[in-house]
Amino acid sequence: MLNSWLHLIALVVYLGAVVGLWIMLLPANSILENHRDKVQLLARALKLYNPIQIGALGVLLFTGAFQLTDLKAAYRELFVQQLGYNLGIKLFVAFFLVLFSVYQSMGIAHRFVKRHEGGDTITSLEFGSIIRKLKSSNGLILILALITLWFGLRLRS
């Protein structure tokens, strides 16, 4: 029971972080006029976003694995027949969800924050590229998360 609640809370935190980046942070950043203010806002926000997103995803993966073990024990030899297709697709999509989430958090956001904190100058062209990468990866992450969520709900029914 506690595992299910922890899984649900981690799901809400993860999706909240991904949607928050898309709905709040990126539009707020585009409102600012000064390039330096844009860079500073994005760096401060991503410094908070990275551990929340990756931490929630980690909790989500582990609690999901624990729930899968419980399902396997309940279904026994009918496990593959009853859940094999949905579970296979869910795990396939979840694999890419993890890859793109880590890429966004560590490959784009973390590198940007470290460059900013290191005192590197980030040009408008580089900043625009970072914003485009964040937007595209965030859209893909959201689509993969919703597909994974849908197949997860099908496992329970």
C-alpha cells in the first residue's frame, strides 16, 4: 500500500516538473528582455529542476519495479499471458523515457548550469539552442510519459 502511494506521489512530482518546465519556466524566460536575466533565471530554475526530475524518476522506477514483483506473484504462471503485451510495450517506452529524461537533465540542463556557474559567457545563439533542445526534449518526454502512464493503467485493469 505504501509502495503504491509512493509511486503515485513520484508520478505527480515527475509529471509536475516536466509540465512546469513547459508551462511556467520556458514562457517566463521568453518574457524577459535582458539576455543576462534570461540566462540567470534559466540557470537558477534548472538547478532546482534537475534533482527533482531525476529523483522523482528514480523513485518512480523503483516503486514500479516493486509493484511489478507483486503483480508477478499474484498472477503466477498467467503473468505473461495476461500482462505480457502491455508490460512489454510499457517497459520499451519507459526505457526511452529514462534515456531522454537523463539526456535533458544531465546532457542539456546540468551542462548549462555548470557553464553558467563556472563564469562562461553564454551567447544569445547558444542560449537559443539550449532553449530549443529543452523544448523538444521536454515535448518528447511528455509524450513518452503519457504513453507509459496509459500502459501502466492498462496493467491494473
